[in-house]
Amino acid sequence: MKPVEIAKGIYSVGVRDWNIRDFHGYATDQGTTYNAFLIVDEKVALIDTVKNKKQFTQQLIDNIATIIDPKKIDIVISNHTEMDHSGGLPHVMHYIGEDKPLYCSKMGKKNLAKHFSREWNFHAVNNGEELSLGEKTLVFLETRMIHWPDSMFTFAKEDGVLFSSDGFGQHYAGYELFDDEVGDKIMYQAKNYFANILMLYAPRIKKLIKGVVDLGLEIKMICPDHGIIWRKDPAKIINAYNAWCDQTPKRKALVVYDTMWESTEKMAEAIVDGLIEENVITKLMHVRSCHRSDVITEMLDTRAVIMGSPTLNNQMFPSLMDTITYIKGLKPINKIAAAFGSYGWSGEAVKYINKEFEAMKFEIVDPGIRVQYVPTPDDLKNCFQLGAKMGKLVNES
Amino acid sequence: MDKYVCTLCGYVYDPEVGDPDEGIEPGTKFEDIPDDWYCPVCGAGKEDFEIQE
């Protein structure tokens, strides 16, 4: 990625990862970027250091070299310890000088030490601490658990540029660099990112956004560590985050299932017909065809969740349990739920799905439907009725 | 003595164990921990803890 001056003396120097499709188990069909930023003032500061892959860390150094001799970097700032942003640290520090100060949060100091076992010249900053680079002042804002204990934001005060680490990011590698270049299609990627990485911390994010607004920072540009930079309308992504944090459901229903001999699938389709009859926005997702990370994105603003599984060896089908395990950790809220499934002789799947619904605090509004072997026309009518019942409840709420 | 759980990361403060690394002796009630103490796992403040049910 050719470096671009995004504000006077502030350069985007990160790298694109066009072809990554599996980001720690999150399907990234648009690739991603590992952003890093160079601030050239009387002192030179580098913010974040891209992913721990040789080609990327070298590219980072090469990018910086087109602007300034990398050895002239005085300060490195690590906003987040995760390897896709700190992985380049050993290479960078070795290149520019191991004794250069490394700014991070208190937890960042602990966590970086546990990642790299190096005695770097750590400067653990306090929340709100300022650092003058000459004409520019940086302010460090602690953002613990958004989304790691070490996470922090760095704000370039005079320029109004917020370096927001993983906050407001998107897994998107494109030719575009800014929101105004990419247009509205980026909002899906931003939502997808929020659902998969940040959703479980929604109450904390809400507080943080309020805190930042209350501080009265004049934010002109938001630079996340993944994807495009928000410069045309930073308020748009902040407002979107506020809405996603609330998880206010739309008139939507999601049917998630797996099937062995198409019986549970037939039930799923009948349920979908019932939902559509009630004019609910409905989506059917087969868990071995749709990635769990896309299921959670759909779930973010869905009211009704209906899950189906055949019973295999007295258990729920493992692929559905995979998706449920993933969803559970991300803590979706405001859901009504029901289960269904076909079985041969024992038929425990519905019971186990309901147990998971309870664990996730979903409101179970129907005990669910179990069908032995292949659904009869009457069974399918019952499934249609279940869909219609869920649809009505969606419309009432 | 009540155990307290960090609502951010799930760490449980057990008064019988304390947090000796931070100078909190075993047997210290959660209420008696200084206000500037923070979660040893994620760095959350005391205000982010709840009584474990």
C-alpha cells in the first residue's frame, strides 16, 4: 500500500492483505488491511506495527522509508497488543533501535511483555495523558476491553484525528482508502466487524462513546487499524455503533439449521413460509453453507431466532453447536426463540437447543417441534404455524 | 465473605485468596480493597465488579 498523507504530517503506512479469507475463524471474504500511521513532527511517532508476517513488516518499513529514514522514528505507540497490530514490533524495534520509547497502556505493557519477552523501553500511559511531538499533541485514551485489556485510542489533538485501534474497523481490502471513496457498501463490513469482534462489549462501548463525546474532542477523522478511514462523516460510524450497541431488533427473523436427510430442512422451509406469510424479513441459513461469522451479523438486529437440528447419536448436530458456541460468546440480546428438528428414535436435539437458548437468555416462546423421521404434510403445517406464530410475535414487538 | 466477578473479563475475586501480587492480603473483603485497585486480568476498575451469585 503506497503511503498516503491523510492530514498534514500524518501518513497511512500500513499494508493490505487482499487474500486472507479466514481471520482467526472469522470469514473475511473481502480480505483486510493492517493499518499503521506515521506522524512526522519535531519528533516522529509510529502508531501500530502491522501483522507478524515478514512480508508485511518489511513492507511497513519500506513504506516509512519513502517518507523518512525509519531510524528517525523517536517513539512507537502500540494501541493494541493483538498480533495483527503488534506483530511487527520486534522487527521495527530492532531496525529503529531497541531503546526507543514504546508507549502503550498499563495492560499493554503487561501483555506485550507476555507476547514478546523483550525488555523494551516501555512507557505505560495513564488515561488522558498527553505527549507533545512539537506542533502536535497526542492524547492517550484507555479503552479497556474494547476489545482487549490493553486496547487504547490515540488522539492527535490539533488535527482532530482519532487512531481508534480495532474500534470502527472493517475487514476490507480495496483500492479505496476513505469512506467517501468506498461509499455505503462499507457499512455492511463495519457491521460485520462489530458483530464478530465487539458485540459482547456493547454496554462498555456505549459508555466509551459517551465519554469521548463528553470530553468534547473535535473528531475530524477516525483511523481504525483495519479497513478504510472515516473522514467525510465520522459521526456516521459513531451513530451506527450506538445503534448496534443497543441491538434494537428490526422486524426480522433468522432460521438457522442443519440437516442429514432433508427432513429438518423441510421443516425449516415450512417455518420460513410461515414467517414470510406474516411479512417478516426472513433469512434461512444452513450452517454448513453459511459461515458462523455471517450468522452472527444477521443475528445482530434480528428479533426471532429459530434453530433446527436433527438428532445424531443422541446429540445436537455438531455443526449447529459450533455456531451456537460462537454466538453465545458474542452475547446477542433481545431475542425470542424456538427450536425444531427431525429425529430417528431418541430426539434430544430440540431439548439441547432450548437449553442453549436459556443459557443465552433468549426468550423461548414455543416448546419447539420434533418430528420422527420424515415430516408428514400435517407436521409441515405445524411448522408453518410455528413460523406464523413467531412472525406475529415479531410484529407485535 | 462474598466473591466478586469482573463483568468485563470474568475474573473472580476470591477474598480467601486476595490478590497478593498487588498487595491485597488473603482474607481481604472486596469492600476493603483500595479504590485504585484494578482487575489483575483485564485492568477493569472496582466499579466493574459484581457480587457473584
